[in-house]
Amino acid sequence: MKKCVILWAVLALLLPLLIACGEQSGSLSDDSVPSTQSTDSSETGETSEVNNDILPEIKDLNEKPIRILCWDWAAGAASIQGYSGEVISNAEGTPGRVDVAKKAVIDAVETDYNVKISGVVTNSSTFLNDVGNMVTSGTYDYDVVFASAHYAQNFLNNKYLTDLKTVSTINLSNSWWDQNCVSDVSIGGKLFWVCGDINTYDNLGTWCVLFNKDLKADLGISDDFYTVARDGDWNMDYFMQVCRGVTREYDGKPGIDEFDLWAVGTEKFNAFAQVIGGGIHTISKDENDLPYLTVEVEAERTYAALDKIVNFYLSDEVMVADGGDFSNKGYSNVWEATVHKAFIEGRELFYICGLINVAGFREMDDAFGILPMPKTFAEQDEYSHTVSPGHSSYMMIPYGVPDVEDVGLVMEALAMKSQELVTPEFYEIQLKGRDARDDESEEMLDLIFSTRSFDLGPVFNWGDLMQCYYTVDPNFASRFDSVVDAAKLAMENAVANIQSIGE
């Protein structure tokens, strides 16, 4: 009898553990490490790890095909290297480590869910119409689309997209979905595109500042830019001071042109990116998740940011690729022929660009480093970074896709498994280990990714609002006055259209 009592006591102690293990048995996450967050224990005062992710269930989908249509950003662009697709891959020859990891993710999900995952990476001129034709005809060649936010906006205007919040098998609070994206691009509580560990090109579409270490030394600049950034002092006032007097004649010909030495290489889009660097959105949202024009509420701060940025871009220190100075020179790609080329050739101290450009500088002779976007205002508490809506990837599900809950379940599983296998390869090894050339740049990348946001302004460009940010001249106040009414009307119409989706 005593032995039985002891046995039952032991079983009572072990029962919670056995139940917990049983709940996880057979799950795709058996060999994964779900993301955790730290919480303070009220009893011990020590930090403990709590898993808040909701793990996808395992389900036999009877060899269901899951077909993916993915836009190819790398097609025809010499400065975009290393991108081969999202989830699927069009890489040729010996696959890189990221492509090997993606294949392992597909293999695992196909095995656990008994599905067949396939698709294409394309830059077809009919891409937009292909998605529209699927929805209008009810003939679905693809279940999931990966494309830019610009494509998402076009799809959304025509009601071609599923509200991802209506797909119960996608748990958007999970750590493998980018929570800033989830909150920033929703409208009226609806979400039609998202990024996370299932993507890589959203990371590459994040904006930063590169600097040439060798040129910095040649110019006699002794400040440690990493220390300045780490201390929170990397701001526009400091940045402009460092740039002063750097631009000079280099090619032996009179006059300064794209073949000379420059302090900064940039483009008109980056005027907007540096407004974001001030922690200012072009479109904000109210307590009901409905958008409004930020400039109507924060005009003074918006104008102060633009005044500083525009005047700097008009100075002799800055080469603006698409500013008009090089438009009549016959360049097929004015960016690659001017600011990109100058940085590769060691004639540009700073280059403001997306991380997608970094891979193209691996073979350059000079050493370079990665820095955050400078704070627009010195008094800011945090840095702030934007993600290009045109050069970043988002997952979307076409409206009306059959068995959407099963499609969502497979996407959830792919995202979770990608967090385990693809993200470490892409972020820690490919992006940080291969492209960043020092430990400090790796530290800066962590800072950049932790402070990025997703702005609706350049996605929709209601009433041509974004030209007020992209146009590099000091008359921005009058430009805003001329478009604000049209922008508000276009925004209100778009929101009404979005709210009607699914009704």
C-alpha cells in the first residue's frame, strides 16, 4: 500500500510535465525554438523566459498544392545581388546557405502537413493583371503572393486581397510576424499585407547610411562614427558638420560632376526617409486605426525636418542621383551610374541607401561600415528607420482563394520554421557576417532593425502627397497647401473602399 501511495504521489508531481510534453508531441515546433520574451518574476526578482507564441496545429492536408507567386526585385538591376525569392527560390548553380535553409523549411512543412509547395519568381509585365484575373475569374493559379507594398496598394484598390485578420489560422501576434508592420499598415482594424521571418527582402528594403572607412581616414576625420551613433549623437547637425568641405574636384576636369569626390550620395526618396528619421510619419492613425495626414497635426515639426533636409540636399556637399543634374546624360540607371558608382570607386564618404545595395559593395577595394539614419533632431530619444514600399517584400493572399484557412495554416508554419532556419542564416550569417565588415556594423544593424517603421504615405500616395516630401526645393509648405484637400479626399475614399471589403 505504501508503494502505491508513493507511486501516485510521484505521478501527481509529474502529471503537469507529462501533459505539457504531450501537447507538444508531433508538432512542427518539436525541433524549433519559439521566440520568447523576458518577464520579471515577482517572487524571485529574476528574469524568466515566457513563450507567448501560438504554435500552428499539425494537419494532414492530403497533398494539397500550395502555389506561390513572387515578384523578382533582382531582375535587370546590377546593384541588387543575392535575392532569389521568398520561400521558393530561383537561384541557379550551387545554392547559398539561405536557399539551403529555405529548402529545409519547405521540406519540413511538406512532410508535416502533407502538402506540395511550389511557385515562380517573376518580373512579368502582366504580374498585376495575373493576380486580378485570378480573383475576377475565380481560377486560382496561386494561393499566395509576395510583392511590394505598391503592388499591394493596387491589389487593394480593386479588392483583390484577403484581410489576413479574418484567417484564423494566421496568428499575427506571433513573433515570426513583424509587429511594427502589423500595427503600422493596418487600416480600420484590417490587414492585407505583412512581413516577418517568412520574408527576407523586407530586411533588404530597410534604409541605412554606409560610410567609406578608407576615405574617412584619408580625409583626416578622427571621430569614431560608431561611438557617436552608440551614444545617441548621430544626428543631422553632426552629420552636416562632418560633410562640410568634403566635396571637391577629383577627375582633373574643371567643375564638380558625378566623377568627382562627394560627401554624400543620395536620391530624392531619401528626403522622405530622413523625415522618417525624425520619428515623423507622413500618415498617422487615430484611436480607431484610421489614417490621417500627419502634416495637418504636426506641420511645424514636419516643416522643420524638411527645411533642414532640403537645404542640405541643395548644398554643394550632396549628390542627388535623380535630382535633375544627370537626367540628360543618357544613363539607363541614373542611380547606378552616379551615387552607386561613386561609392564603389571610393569617391563618396556617405551613401544613403537600402540594405539591398550592400551586397554590391562586397568586392570594392575600400572598407566600408554601416550606420543608422541620423536623427533629424538632436533632441530625439530614438533613431527611426523606414522600409521602402517599392523595394521590400510582403505576403498577401488573393481574395477568394479556396481553402484559405489551410493556406493560412501553411503560411503560419512556413513563417515559424523560417524563424528557426532562414532568419539565422540570412541575418546573422549572410547579412551581418558576409556583408557587414566589422562587429560594430553588426551592432548597428541590430539598432536599425529594432527602430524601423512602415509608413502608409508612400504606399498610397493619396493626392500626390508624397511629392511634397520627394521634391528637393524649399517651397514645401505651399506644395502641401496645394494638395492637402485632394489627399484627404483620396484617403477617405480609399478607407471607405477598404472598410467595405468582405461586407
